[in-house]
Amino acid sequence: MGMTTNQHRKQNAFAPLLVDVAVPLGSYYLFKGAFGMGTFAALAWSSLVPAGRTVWSAVSGRTVNGLAGLILVVNVVGLVLSLVSGDPRLMLAKDSGVSSTIGIGILVSVALGRPMMTAAVKPFLVKGDAVREAAWARLESGASLASANFRKRERAFSVVWGVVLLVECVVRVVGAYTVPVDTMVWLGSVVMVVAMGIGFVVGGALGAGPMAAMIAFETRGTKAVGAEAEVPEVVLAR
């Protein structure tokens, strides 16, 4: 049962990536090759599915965190600007605008003391467990000796993602205006996937990994205290 639950969680985690990358890329070539659409029209129509997915997530969830809100606003504004200009290269560069805006938003949130990527990493570290949730709360509140280091790692995780997204933006903007459009359609997706991979690896090493270790240590300490509290009752029973 536990394995099945973990598999579902992994599938749910990768589903947005598949929708945002595989569907737009595949539909672009379908619209252009099978239906004979122009480059701009194919790009515009292939953007509707990920845009619809973002809107649906916001509506069905009834709550929008800061990161999701940024993605939604930038997607809508970028799509409108691209449609108005009619420039397929601007349509490609729009995706870079999404990355840069989110990256800047993440870095600003760190400066304000409210790291935006915490909303993304916390579910993976807490895993819906009440004891781990309590350990996170102690580390976050300053009640633990490791709290200062925990908050430092929390900020580091967001900083890594903010920087990665800004660098990805620069690479994709340069590519949008120097590489042939047909090539950049798939190359842009490759750049995004590579950037995400770097974000996961570096963010894990500098932020999520140490945070997970601190949560595990804090959790073991709680269980040890609980076990000691049960000893007198066992002795009395004898």
C-alpha cells in the first residue's frame, strides 16, 4: 500500500512537467506538419493546453500559492503579447520571460524572508507524516538547536532555483533570436529540462538534502523522548 502511494506521488509530481513539455512540443509538430499551420499559429495553439492546465489547477484547488500565481500571470500576459505581435520568435522568448519572472520572484521572496520554494519542497520532506510535520515546525520556529542552519538551507534551496531559472532565461532568449525557430522549439524544451535537472541536483545538495537530514534527526529525537516516557509505566506494571 505504501509503495503504491509513493508511486502515485511520483506520478503526480511529474505530471505537470509532461503536460508543459511533451504536449506543447508534440502538438506543435502535429499542428504544423499534419494540419499545415504556420509557425506562429502552431506555437499559439500548442500553448493552450499548458495554459489551461495552469488555470484549472488554480480553479480546482481554490488556492494559488505565490509560485503558481506567477506562472499563471506571466503565461497569460506573454501569450497575449505574442498574439498581438505575431512574432514566432517572441512566442519562444515568452517562455524565457516566464522563467525570469519566476526566478526574480523567488529571489525577492528570499530577500523578504519568505522563501517561495518552501511550498514546493516541504511536501516532499514532510511526506504527509504528522511527526515529520511537527519536526519541520520546530526547526522552522527556532525551537530546535538546528533551526538557524535549517532556515539557511531553506533559503539556499530557493536561491538555487532562482538563479537556475534566470540563467535558463538568458540561454533561451539568446536561442530564440539566433537559432532557427523549428530547432528552438525542441531545443528550448531540452534547455528547460536540463535546467530543472541542475536545480534538483544542486538544490538537493545545498538545501533539500541537509533539510531532510535535520528533519530525520529531529524526528528520531522525538521518538527517543517518547520511548523514555514509556519506561516508568513498564516498570510499574512489573
